[in-house]
Amino acid sequence: MKILNLLILLCFALNGFSQESEPILLKNFRPVSVYAIPVTIPEKAKFPVIDMHSHAYARNSAELDNWVKTMDQSGIMKTIILTGTAGPKFDSLVGVYGKYPDHFELWCGFDYTGCEKQGFGPAAVKELERCYKKGAKGVGELGDKGEGETYSKPVPGKGMHLDDARMKPLLQKCAELHMPINIHVADPYWMYLPTDSTNDGLMNAVEWKIKLKPGMLDHGQLIKTLENAVRDNPKTVFIACHFANCEYDLTKAGHLLDLYPNLYLDIAARYAETATIPRYMAKFYNKYQDRLLYGTDMGLEKHIYQVTFRVLETLDEHFYETELFGYHWSMSGFGLSDTILEKLYKSNALKIRKYEEEH
């Protein structure tokens, strides 16, 4: 029977190749929906938006001016620029984005200079205070994919994870200054899996694969460092970006939200990863509507905002964004309620300030 099945498959394959000039490679697959169903492209968010996760994408004054116009057209009232920098680089960005103080808010990074030496800490705290006086309203995006805090500039904190004792003075100072911390831990789960025919996110997993080296923390261990830091610093507000990279099993992220009121999640750059399971996601947004924050992390073009609004606001089904996201699965909208959208877009971001003042 197996041999017969193989012969049948071979016949179909040969027949297909005889009708096409050449085989189609998966990397070139660009599906277009054939379904005659509603298509909704929101030009503007339903409510005013605070984008809690973006970066210094504008490379010059003209691009910055255009970005502000796009924000106004799209309903983005303010964008948080996660610079991840300290020192002169942070100061220079303050100068650039200070042109539009009502549109942009800058967050700084930690200066890990000398973190491998005894006595590290006081100088880093002093630089954090300086950045705060310079205008930094928060810290981020910190980042640890297994080797330590490697995102921050000018010096990475390699080998130092968020729950490292050396981080404690910085985390406490953030609470004192009412500066939330945006932290990226791990990456989507399929980037840790074998890049074979069973990998659900294969095309992205091949490009962004995490190769664990000796001494690196794996996905579960990184989530644990996040929990340790959040638990041990209850007065500090943490924002685990990208759903804490637990979109493959959001019960893990939900468990942390249930335990720690000082933890929030931003939804940035995980629209494709979650729009494949719209009914499940709608329930998750409903349950944790007070702890989720809108973010993009995908650039400054108008189309990016439109895609996020389409996923969050509409009930559109089976649409593709293969160029923007790189996956080959279809997406569907969540159709979130007005109450949830208003919290996600703005109220939860403002609530963070209130939490810090009360604690």
C-alpha cells in the first residue's frame, strides 16, 4: 500500500511539473486570497494611540517631519522611542526628536561600562540619573537572547541577566525615578526548534534561528530571569515586549500577569504570530485588557499602522502580509471591543504612571 501511495504521489508530481515551467520554491511563495470576503483597511485608529514600542527610525529631519504627518493621519498621539542608549548618543537623539516634544518621548538604556569589574554600579546609576534629567522617561529596550544584556549601548552587559545582583541598584533607581523598563527576553519559540519540515515558522526561523552556545540561557530560563526580576522589584514597572515572546503558549505570560501587578506586556511586532489564532487571542485580550500595551516596532510607514489596526479592530479573515512579516500563514482580525481598544491604545499606558506614583 505504501508503495502504491508513493507511485500515485509521483504521478501527480510529474504531471504538475509538466504543466509548469519550473517548480515553485517555498521562499518565493506569495499567496493571494481567493475569497470574496470583506476587506477593511483602517486609515486611522478608532481611538487616540500611544505607541509604546518604536525606535529612532527617522534618519534625518525630512523623515522625521514625514513621520509626524503619518502619525497625525493615523491617530498616533505619541510614540515612545526606545533608544537603548546612554551617553552622547542618547543626548544626540534628544536633540533630534526634541523638535516634536508632543509627539515623541525618549527612553534611555543602561551604561554597562565596567560591568565585568568589581565596583560596577554607582557610575551606571549616575548615568541613568543624568539621562533622566536630560529627558528620559523610561528605560529600554533592554534585550537578552541568552548571552546577557547585549542590547544596550555604548557597552553591552554580556553575561549579566536581568536578575543579576549587579542589576539591582539600576532596577531600584528606576522605581525611585518612576522610569518603566522595557525588556526583550528570548525570541519566538520556533526559532529554538529544528529548522526542518515540521517547523511552523520555518521561513523566519531559518533567518533568525537561535543557536544555543555553552553558557547561554534557553527560552524557559530567560523567562525565569524576567520573573525573578519582576518579583524581587515590586515597585519597578516592567514591560515585557512582544508578549514576553510567549505567544506560542500565552498561559505562561498570563501566569506572570496573574502573579505580578508591576508587569505589563507590549504587543509590538507580534501581529503575524498572533493573528493566526484570532479567537484565542480575542479571549486573551479580554482577560488581560488592563495589562496590554499597543506597540509597533516595525518602522514609520503608514501601512504598518494600518495592518496593526486591521488585526486589532476588524473581523477580516484570511489575509496575508508576507512581505511585511515573512511568514506564509494567513491572518485574521480579532475584532476587539471599544472598551479593550481604548485601554490598549492609551489608558493602560497612562495607568503605568499612576502605578509608579502609588508605589
